[in-house]
Amino acid sequence: MENEYLPTRASIVNVSDETPDVKTFTLRLLGKDRGRFLKYQPGQFLILSIPGYGEAPFTFASAPDKAGTFQISVKRAGALTGALHSLGKAGIVGVRGPYGNTFPVKEMKGKDILFVAGGIGLAPLRSMISSVLRKRKDYKKIEIVYGARTPNDIVYGDQLKEWQNFPDTCVHLTVDMPDERWGGECGVVCVLFPKIRLNPKTSIALVCGPPVMIKFAIIDLLKLGFKEENIYASLERYMKCGIRKCGHCYIKGKYVCSDGPNFSYKEMKRLGIFS
């Protein structure tokens, strides 16, 4: 019987610097497991490990790729992420997964979609954004609202410009601390909400970022008229083992790692999260 705790070896095939402390890693599984991640869904996650440094969950930051590669974007914040940042191309890591649920993909078709992200929280939404834009005709208006701490902390800078060029697609940016070159909006991500031109009553919103950002973004989205069942947030920060064994993410009968990590606000209220 396969040991579900045992990771599969993966090779780093490319590393891209997003900001001074965020890198995007392109990975490929090695050996007979190479095709395992071909069918992961946007919003799902993997557990990455480095011997001697431990393991941690990371949501896929890329849309599923037939070539068998997949991406995660990682902020350097501790021993494990520091060790990962020190690895270059051809470095070897361990991965388990894919785990968790996806975003409401079927429900999103034919509707307006709002993506709300703060900081590195754009990474978990990037997989869904890329998937939606690949089938742009299946959706109505798309708006992406993104806030970063400073202009230097904006991730996927070139891709944000590419997304803006898709039809009926708008990208709105803000930073908390502008520099002398910044000519855009300033403040937390919610200052961008007045720019939204979607119909709140029929749109779906996907939110990801620091917990305090998610909380206040949801409050403002409800004020705009978004329905509780149409607001979804990624709660990956609550997870640890990924396979409902450690109990770290257990909340009122639910395991975030297996029942989530993506929940509607209606579900989160029942669990006592952000309510």
C-alpha cells in the first residue's frame, strides 16, 4: 500500500524572481509519477518538502499544463522557504498531492468574475485566472483587484499587463506605500472597489491574501451587494499535513485541507471564520 506521507521527487526546471523575496518555481515530477499532476484543478495545493527543513503547503500558481510542469510562487519567510529560495535550476524537492478542492468552476461559467488579491495572495488565484482567460468566451466581464505593500512587492508584473489586454478584462492595482515613481492608487485593496463595474448580485468573487485583508474585503463585498454564497476565499494558511491526519486545520467538523481550502463565505460563517 502506498505511503501517503511519502513525497515524490520533483526537479526545479526554472526559477523566476518576482520580487526581492518572492520566487516562482517551475517543477516537474521525476520518474514514473511524472504525469500525476496533469489533472490538478485551480485552487488545489501540494505539500512541498526539503529534507532537514520540513514541509509546507503551497497552492498551484499555474493552470494545468499538458507538458507536466507546474508552478508555485513562494515568499521567503522561514527555514523551509529560505532553503527553497537557495535552490536553483535542477534542484530537487519532495512533493505530495494534489490535495483539496477547486474553485466553483462550473458555477462561474457565463458569469462576471471578480478576483481580489493581496500580496502573495495573487499566487493561488493565478491558476484560476489563467484557466479562465484560456477560455475567455465562456465568461462575461472579468475584473482583477490587486494590492501590494510597495511597488517592488507587486508579483507577476508582466502578466498583469497581459491580462489587461484581454477583452472585457480590467486590472486594478494599489500599493500601501508608494515610491516616487508610483502614479497609481494608494491604500489597502478595498480602496479599489469603487472602480468595479460588475453586477454584484450575479457575479462571483474569489478572494485570497492575508487573513485580515480577506476579512475586510468580504465585509466590503457584502456591502456592494455580493451574495454570501458567491464570495469564495482560499484558506490555505490554516493547513499543515494536507491529509486530515494532524488535526491542525479541523474546524467544527471540517478539515480545511480536504473539505477546502476554498470555501464560500456562507460556509465560512457556519464554521465561525471571518463572521
